Amino acid sequence: MLVNNIEVLGTTEDLKEIIEEKNINEVFIAIPSADKKTLRHIINSCEACKIPFKTMGLIEDVIDKTPKLREVSIDDLLGRG
């Protein structure tokens, strides 16, 4: 499956296996609507595999096609986006 010409390799539940099988070296979280439980799951998977991760941030940025990658903040985890 492709999203904006970028291959989607699986779901968040598959993330650890995908990271290991595909030798992924960084994860970009592009789910602006993700709740804190989903975000925590993604971060835990990345940390378990010892790879860096960033988030795309605001839905408006994604809609405008000007997404800005940034570090995941404590506010993201607390749902204060």
C-alpha cells in the first residue's frame, strides 16, 4: 500500500517486527490523530529496537503538505498537542 508514494509496511502493531526485518534506522510518526496510548506504543517499539523517532506534528501541516519533523515532546504523550 502506498500513501503519498511512500510504502506503508504494516500497522503500529507490526512495528517492532518491521523495524527488525527491514533494518529500519529511523521512524517518522505520521499519525497526527494518534492518541497517547498509540503514541506510547510506537515509542516503546522504537526504544526497544534502539532507533530514533520523530513526529510529523500538526494535522494542518500534513494537510498543507508542509510537514515539519520534530522530536516527540512530553505534551504529545500527555495529549496536550
